[in-house]
Amino acid sequence: MTFWITSSIVLFFIVVISAYGPLFGLYGEMIHKEKGDDHK
């Protein structure tokens, strides 16, 4: 049963990361712009 618990947790994290990945990316971009670190 431990395998199913671990796989469900991993699957949950994959869904959360794929859903909120772009959001965290935009948040990081905003922080970098506020600090003035524009490496583009």
C-alpha cells in the first residue's frame, strides 16, 4: 500500500507544479524586476 500512497503524492505534486509552474515563474520575474536584476 505504501507504493500507492507514494505514487499518489508524486502525481499530486506533478499536477500542482504543472498548474502553478507558470504562476511561480511570473512571480520570480516580478521579484527580479523589483531588484533590478534584468539578465535578458
